[in-house]
Amino acid sequence: MSLDGSSVYLPVTREQVPQARICLDPFHVIKWTNEVVESVYRAEAPTMPSGAGMPERRDWRRARFAGAAGRTSTTNTARS
């Protein structure tokens, strides 16, 4: 059984359908993962190297994702 990530559904489901295998919805799993990644980034940002040739600390996040954004944008503009 796939459940929404809200905590209100799990106790009721366990009570009403005890044999069900519980799976959480991907939206909330991804959301929680992104929150953890962001918290680690914020904790580590002050320790990131700086100096000549390195992005400013405020630009680290933008620089980190800039390469990935360029590789993943494979939008096809041709229409059939």
C-alpha cells in the first residue's frame, strides 16, 4: 500500500490493514532527501575552500548545479 508522507495515515493504516506492506510516496521521499542535502550543504558551506579561481562562497550552490543543468537540458523544440 502506498501512503502519502503525512504522519496521520500510517497509524490508521496499520490498525485497519495490519498485513499491508507500507511504501511512502516518492514525492515526500524526494522532498525529505532534498531537505537533508540542503542542511548538509548549509552546514558545510563555511568550510568550503575559497581563493583565486574558486567561486565565492555565495556562488557555490549555483556553480555546483550549473554543470548538471547544462547536461540535463535536452529539450527538443521540433514538433511533429
